[in-house]
Amino acid sequence: MKVQVSTYLDYLKADLDTQIEMFKSLKLDGAFLRKLGGKSLLQFTEEEINKIKSFYKKVDIVAVDPLIKSPHIDNKEALDKFKFDLELAANLAKDLGAINLVYRLPIFTDITKEKDIVLPIINEHLSIIRKKKLNVLIKQEKEHLSQTYRYVFENIKDSKVKFIFEPALLFQMGEAITAAFRILYDYIGVLVVDDKDPSGASRLIGTGKYLDLNDLFKRFVKKEYEGWVVLDSGLIEQINQASKSNWFEKTFFKQKRHENKILFDYQQKHQNTDMTYMIKIQLAVLFLVFQNKKIKID
């Protein structure tokens, strides 16, 4: 199987109609659903769910992320609520015809010391998703280092449970990206791509001058990676915020000045700040690197 390329479409709280139009325009390999109009899966209306099913019936909904907050293993009430919400999410994802459901580990301190408590909880959660004949994508959260996820995968031993690898998140956590790649590669099903500058702000892919995405991409290609590559660009939100900043904010607030500098840098290369255009110019990089395919940008 060749590498498949897609993107999230819920930038700027885009509603379903906007996301459908972007999906058509971008000619994506499959859909990744997270939010509609700023709402998560458990808040979707029946009308929205029916419309999703109608449009995507001929397109793979690769994954649905319900964005359910991870509970702490010591909080029984939170664990029970998480389990209840996970069951609802699995039902909805199955109804939508999704292939995967995104799952987040509960919060704990040390997997090796707490394995007798943690692993049964994780397996219980995974069984809820498996019962709906859904595959699982485990998303890393800042509470757990990569080695923890390696330990979990080694213990659950399920080929239908894969990992979402996010180099931008690893950078924010202070983890070595190459080391994380090395210990987790065998479990990666999705590579999520954003680029960062030294301040942690998002940039156009390949221009952040801190994350060595070129090296990382080469590692994936050399390994003959066959999963998904998905754009999740924080730049779009930043450009939107910078374009709305007033002179006072740009003058006296460091973050706003930096966002305005990012907008200026972007406009030196591209005048068009339309959301679909900004997605397309970054997808063009991913299609070229992973599929050796040039896409037309207009």
C-alpha cells in the first residue's frame, strides 16, 4: 500500500458544508474528522451525522477523533465518565462508517510501577472500541513520554492498534524526535505534520528552521512507510489571529509581534491567506515527498 495523504479540515471552526467543499477541492485520499463548527463528535447533531454519512459514503472516513479528555486512573468518577463517552463515541464512529477511532491513554505516573492497574484499564477501553469492529489510533498526549507508549504497545500486542506520531508535539515536550521515531516506528499508523519555529509557533512546512522535517521524512521514505500522512497546521489559526491584531497588540505584546512577523514572512512568499489555499500549498509538499506527485496550486 502506498502512503496516503490527508488533512484535518476543522480549522477556524469550519462547519460541515465548508469542510465538504474543501475536501472536494483538495482531492484527499480519505477523511479525518475531529470537529464541526468547533464542536466535537459527541456534540454533532443528528442532521450533521446524516449529512456526513451521505457525503462520505463513497469516501473512506479513515479516523474520527472524539476529543474525549483523558481521566486520571485514581479518579473513579472521571474513569466512569470516560468509559461512558467512549462507548458513545464508538457507536457514532461505527454509524458514520469510520475505520479507526482515536484513543488517548488515561493519566498515570509510571507505567512500569502501575502496570497491574493501568494495563487492564487500557485493555477495557480498547475492548469497547473493538466490539464495534473499529481499529484504534492511539494519540500521544504530553502527560506520557514515547517510551510509555512503546511499553503499552509491547503489552497489548494488537496489529489493529496503531500510533499517531506527531513530531511537533514531541518538540513541545522536549523529546528527541529521532529517538522517538526509532522506538515507535513499528507501531506508527499516522504521521501528523506541523512545523514549528524555536518559539513553538507554527510555520509553513519546511520553513520552521528548527524541526528537521526533511530528515524525518527521509527516514519514513527509507523505511518504506505505508501509513497515513496528515496535515494539522497551526499556521492557519495564527495567520487568522495576526490579520485581526490591532496596532496596540502588535506593539506591546511579544506573542502578537511574533505572529505578525509570521504573517509578514508568509506574505513574502504567498499573498493568498485563504484557508483552502494555505492547506493546499502544504499538502503539495506532502504529496511530492510521499507520493512523488505534483498537485496543481491555483
